[in-house]
Amino acid sequence: MAKKKGGAKKDDKGKKGKVKKEGKKLGALYNVSGEKIERKNRFCPKCGPGMFMAKHKDRIVCGKCSYVEYSKKES
């Protein structure tokens, strides 16, 4: 029976550990001034109030129903 040759172990393959990203805090979606609360992001037109749409570089997306609005390119 042939001997097994030593090779790279699982930890030696150059893989890096995963870095956990910190998400947005709920307080980042609102501006509170006095007794008024102003919402920073828009609500989804399909899902209704309570579902915020995410702002990306070139679009606004609903995370629940995948509704997308693309922003116009300014030339």
C-alpha cells in the first residue's frame, strides 16, 4: 500500500476568515426633531407603509417584493 504524500492542509490553503459586516441601525432610517419624525427612505408602493426601500448607487429596491426603480443617468 502506498503512503499518502503530505499536502496542503485545510487551514494552509490561503483562505481568509469571514468578516461579519455591521448592518444599518434602525435609528439611521429616521430623523427625529422635536415631536416630528421624518423618514429618510421611501416606502414601497406595492407593500405599503412600513416597508422601506433600499438606496443603491443606481436604483431603489424593496427587499420584500423586489420592486425596483432605476434612477435616470444625468449626462
